[in-house]
Amino acid sequence: MTSSTTVHSPLRLYGRSGELAILEGLLARLWQGDGGALVLTAPPGLGRSALLREAAATHRPRGPVLHATASPDERGPHALPRTADALLARLRERGAARPLLVCADDAHAWDPASRTALALAARRLGPGSRVALLIAADDGPAFAGLPALRLGPLDEDAAAALLDRLARGGEGVPGGADGPGRRPPGLPGVTGGLDPVVRAELLREAAGNPRLLTGLTRRLTPDQLAGRTPLPCPLPGAEGVLAAHADRLDGLPAHTRALLMLAAAAQEHEPAGAGADALLLLRAGTRTGLPRDFLDGVLFGSAATEGFLQRAGSRVHFSHPLFARAVLHHAPPARRRATHELLAALLAETGDRAAASAPARGHPASPGAPVCSGEGPARPADPGDRPALPGTPAAPSGDREALPLAALVQLSCAAPGPDTVLAARLEAAATAPYPHGERSSALCRAAALTTGPPLRSARFAAAAEQAALAGDPDRARALLARTGAAGEQSASPGLAPYVHGLLALRTGPAADAHAALIAAAALLGPYDPRRALDALLGAAEAAWVAGDAPGYLEAMGRIGPTPYDRAFASYRAGMCAVLAGRTEAGHALLRQCLDPVDPAPAALLRAGVAALVLGEVAAACRTGARALAAVRTAGPDALLPQALEHLAYAELRAGLHAGARAHALEGLHAARRTGQPNSSVHLHAVLALAASVEGPAEACAAHCDAALAGAGPHGLAQPATLATWARARADLAAGRPEEAAARLGPLVRPGPRQGHFAARMLAVPCYVEAAVLAGRGAEESGELHAAVAEFAGWTARTADPQAPAQLARCQALLAPAEEADARYAEALAHHARAGGDFERARTQLLYGQWLRRRRRTREARTPLRDALVAFQRCSARAWAERAAGELRAAGEQGPSVRPATDGALSALTPQQQRIARCVAEGATNREVALRLSLSPRTVDHHLRNVFAALGIRSRTELARLLGPEGP
């Protein structure tokens, strides 16, 4: 071993604060005369050397630093012994005067004698030693048993910070380069900033490895980093890290190396992260002559492979993705080709693994929205039904039937270079009903084998479309980054803008999605009418969720009335008529869409939208359930959040709040899994509406905040309206009508801040109730009567069974005293015909409250008691508490209405208890009066009696008495 005293300036380390704290603790003990040893273990590229340099820079002002490296002999001025006793004696001698820090980098690569001496010396450094030994090595067994700190990949924030520094032209490899002294030159700064898609692709490819991230970034041009020119495929710059990973392979047994090669090659035709099929590896290993007991032990038993392979059920995974890439990188080209050809032959023997049914392509609308594009209006259609891209060579006859897609992908991996014929075969095979992820991989391989830039770009765009349908938008964007800049020639003009628009529809501003899809439809129309139709339907959906009725009519107006089937033609014409104000004609057309013959998910979702527009909520629930079953059966994964959202919204309209909550929660998980934040916004709004009935109030507020936070930046007017309505309904349940009226007023009044056109009328009953309970009935009488008149017109047109009862309830709230009884009776009669516990209970609550206000307390108890039972039956806890409070105020006591009071509180009347609790919460007398439908004088009178009964003199004492520490 030899020592080095080379000095390097310290670098800023990203994402290593925890590791640096451990090293600082080791150095602090060393400075106090209590050294020791620590092994920094990690796969190559994660920053072992950078941490050693940082530790050396920190220690240098306090004492000497010895950089130890391996040497075949002990000659030279800085020679160190190669036996443990001599080495330990030499280190103690060097550290006698001042504390000594020894840094041994890449110690796993030292010669066996030096490595053994170093390990033994580290074990024998006891307490009181003035020597600290830092050893950097891979995560193999060379230094097992010593205290170790294993480095993991950088987290997302740290990797992003490092990438930003690299893109700005920062020097060095902060936290990254292995090996002392290896500091690559600074990178050229990126004019205009790093393209977001390129940024995401670099972070994904590097997987938190700082050295790999640096290598990838250094090999791209400024134009590629800025997104002005396409990214290469594959990304260059990983060679150094892969070679370092592959160094561990040489020392493995031949059988292990052969199996690792098979496992790495077998992953090539699988979706990312899926691993390799253990049975396929067993067949391949048997075919290549590997012992059966060895294969059984590794693939199905507990035999080890030096930490390279892990099993999960019937799948075999590499412990780190870079190991698989390193195995393929390390193997000779001839051996790689032979392995891929063997796997292709085995996959061909098993036959076609096509999906049981063709996955649907769809881009459905939000709840209540009118667009569900996808399979096409005439029949279930798949991208496989479309003709090959322009300029694609015809595949040889019979090739598509001869080999399954996985076998063709393996053959493409064995290709030594571009192959026009094989690329065409891959593209043709990808039109079969395979899972979208597999089709995306196949089209990506076809693009990599293509030499002509126009056709290459078109195939990358088609691969991106399949990745989007598979629910992997990040992968789709990365593939789009390889299609070239806007305006470059493509064999499929409009395909890349079309995929950009579809991604924006689920992840970006609705206005951007509308513009992109309108432009894509114009480009696609002459040669790909089916995608052009999907683009127009997607543009219409974007306009719908944004509340842009003219934009919706523009997009739907560009769709010709023929040659689509009758159901789609009726849907298109009916929706356009409704938005144009010809409601009667539109409803007549939409009724022709309620029972679709087409079982495709998009057709069913369109039928559900038509049912909701008509108010046929029961039909919407049935069709939504059918659509969900179809998506779960046939796919695609990207459509699942929308199918669940449609069904949940229909269930809300039908009063099935528990079912709506369950489906919306499942949809929220699906939206997060498939990277669709706009769908998450819609589902948060649905969950807020459910929580405004069932509670708790905190859940409603959290879902409202999440929906509004996402809806604002992306211009999603529909979920914003629904979330605001939900928050107002929760305010009503909690007895805060002033807040509810303030929230709902802008949504239902005419003007620029008006709510979404499909949801405005649904919120009118809540607004009227809130305004009247808040005491605004007299001062806003004209406005309230105008809102009720508009709601009456909507009620006459809709089939919603709750609308007539809600209208009568609104009229009762605004009616003079002599007419209100009859109006409430009319509303309850409508409820009896329509069913639905929640809305009927709300009417009974308001009726009982109105009766109690007129001192008809005996009569008030019956509707209030019925309301309480109904609220309890539908789990509307906050509403049940409000009803129980009204019932107590009406003089009724019982197990279901008695509050939890102790001591002096039990001496108060029910009305006094309600007033006391409101005041303890901070309400003023006027606010209490509005909340409890009393006069301020009555509240003041009761409050004086409360103070006298409890022996207190202030509101502060009352709040303390009823607070968390009081009764």
C-alpha cells in the first residue's frame, strides 16, 4: 500500500447531510483521542470518493490525512506494510503526535494481501486510538463485520439540485465522482434553461446516481438539453458507471455469470420494473446447459447470487437496475446476440401472449362532462386497426403470425444495427391487442432500428401514445422528446402534437390541451381520421372542464355528422343543441344514447354523460357501473380514474354517498398511480361533496383545498365549482349559513365569476337555504327569486327526481308565512315519490326549524325527529347533530338527542346549552342568532341566564369551561 497527500478543494455534496453528520461524529471522536474504522459501501457512482474527500478536507486543519492506495510492493518513500501488525504499528506511529485520518478508496479492488491487512488493522483499532480509518468499497463481502455506512441513491430533490448545477455549467461532480482527483470539466450552460421533459428523463435514467447523472448530462448538446433537438436513444454517457458495475462480474462463477446474462436479456421485452419470468429463465438455462439444481436453487430456492438477483413470486429482479444494464454492457456482442436469439426462439415456442381482449383507447370526460373519446363512435377501435404509418415498409407476409411481440423485441435487441425490415415487423406486431406497455416498448425498439428521421420520429410518437394509454405519462414525455422539435418533418404529422394534447388533458392546463388537440386534429384529418376524431373529442372535453361552452361547440362542430353510428351522431348533435340553448331538441336526441349497444368503455361513458345531462341519475349509475367493468376487463389503465370518477359522481347525484366515496377513493389512487393530476382534482371534488354529507368537516376541507389548489392553475372550472359547493354545504351542516351564502353567491349569480354551466343549478337550493338562514331574505329578495325562477326552468327540463322537491323547498323558504306550510308539504310529497334520505331530511329539518321559529314547537318535533333519524340512517353525522340541536331546542330529550354534559351544564335548558356552546366557540350574539334562528335579544337573555347558572361572568370563562379541559 502507498500513501498520497494530494489535496483537493471540498465540493458541495447534494443529499448527503445524514452521511456527513455521521462522518463529523467519527472525526469529533478522533479529535478527542478515540478513533476507529468505518466502511462506506455503495455501488459505483453514488459518491463514496466524494465523501472521503469531504472528510479529509474537514480533518486537515486538525491533523494529517493519509490517502492509502494499493501497491504490488512496499517500495517507495510512502510505502506501507502489507501485513496487519506492521500496518497497524505504522499507523499508530504516524498518529502519535496528531490525530491521523486514513482514507482508503476503492479498497475492494486492492490485491488480496493489502485488502486483508487493511481489514484486520481496521478491526484492531480499539478505543483510545488516535487513528481513524475510512474505507470506501463496493457492497460486497470484502469488509464484512466492520461498522458500515451504506449509501443509497440521491433523493429526487438532491438529484434535481445537482442536475440544475450541471446544466448551469457548474464544475465538478458534487456528491458523485468515484476515485480521488477525478473531476470532469464543467458543462456548458444551457441557454434558455433545461427543458422540463429532458430534465425528467435524465433524472429517471440516472435513478439517483450522481456520477451517472453527470455522465449523461455531459454527453448531451446544449440544444438537446434545451429541448430544441431530439434526445438520442439510448442516452449516451452511462459507459463509465456500467463498466464499474461490471467489474464485479469477473470474479463470479461461470454459472452465475451465465444466469445473470439470461436474466438481463429476458427483461428487455418486459415493461420497466417487471423483472424476468422465472420459468422462461429456467427453460433458457436448461437449454444452455446450466445445472438444474443450480437453476432451481436460484430461481425457486434460497441460493445466493452475490446480491445481484432477487425473487418476487414468479418474477426475478436485479437488486439494482444498473446491474442488468452492466451485464449486457459487459458481455461481448456475439454473446448478447446469441442470448437474445435463444430467448426469441423460446418465446416463439410458447405462442402469442396477446391480451384476452383489445384494450380500449379512451379519453373520457369528467363527471357531467360530455366527451368520452376513444374506441370511436362506430365500433370498438384500437390503434392496431389503423394503417401503418406513412413511409413504413410492408412487413413480410406471415411474419406477424410467426412470432409474438416479445420474441420480435428479443430479435431487435440482437440486431447489430439499424434494420428496416425488423422495424416494420415490430410495428406490425404492435398493432395486435397486447398490453399498451408492451406495445410501447416494441414501437420504441422499432424506432431505434429506423434510420430515416421522419419515420423514426413517427414511431417514437406512436410509442409515446401507447405509454400514455398504459398510464405512464413520464415515459410518454420522454419518448416525445425523441420525436424532434416542432416543425420538423415526420412520417405522421400531427401524431406528436396529438399525444402532447392528450397528456395536457390529464396533467396540464385545460386551455393548452384544447389548443393542442384542435391543431393536431387539423394535421391528422387527411390521413388518420380516427385519431383526428379522438383529438376533437379530447378538445371538447378540455373545453367542458374549463367551463368554455364556445370552445366545446367549436370542437364538436368540427366533427362531421357522418359516417358515424346513430348513437354517436345523436350524442354529438344532442350535446351541441343543449349548449346552444335548444334544450328540448337536445334532450330528445340524448335519450337515444341511454342504452348503447356498443360495449366499449368510451361508448358507455358517453351514455353515462348523456344520462346525467338529462337528469336520469339511475341510468347514469347503471351505465357507469357497466363502463367501469368494461375498463377493468379491457383497459386501458389510463381510463380507470375517469371511469371511477363518472360512477362516483352519478352515485352522488343519486344520494349514494358511501358508494361514491369508495369509488372516488379508488379512483384517486388510480389517478396517482397513472400520473393524472387533473383526474385527481376531479376526484378530490367528488370526495369533498361526499364528506360534506358524511363528514368529518376536516376531511371535507382537506379535499376542497386539494381540488381548488389543482383546479386554479389548470383552469378546471368544473371541479372548482363542485369543491366550493361542497365547502358551502359543510358550512350549512355546521350552522354557518353566512359563510355558505358568501361562497355560493358568486357561483349562482350571473356574471364573470359564475360557476360551471353544468353545476350551477345543482348549487341553487343550497344558496337559497344559506341566504335565508343568514337573514338575507329581505335584502336580497329579488336576487333569490330570480335564482329560484331559473331553477324552476331547469326543473321543468330535467328528469332529476330530486329537482321538484328542491324547487318546492326553495319556494317555501321564500314564501310568506301563510303559504310556507303548503310549500313544505308539497316538497315532502315530492320527496316521498323520489326517495332519497338526505334531501328529504334536509327539507324536514328546515320545516321543523321554521315551525319552531313560529313557536309551534309541538308540531316541529315530528319533522325534526324524522330528519334526525334519516340523517343518522345515511351517516350524515354533522347534519344529524344540527337536527338533534333543533330537536333539543324544541324541548325534546332522549338518548339520541341528549348532549354529553356534566356538572353544572346539565342544569341548563337545551336552548341555553346550544347558545353556550356557540358562544364558547367564539360566535357573537348576532352570529348565534343567525345560526339558531333566534333574535339577538333572545340570545342575550339566554346568555345572561347561562352566566348566572354557571357562576361565571365572561365569555372567556365560558370558553375555558367548555374547552378541551372543561366538562
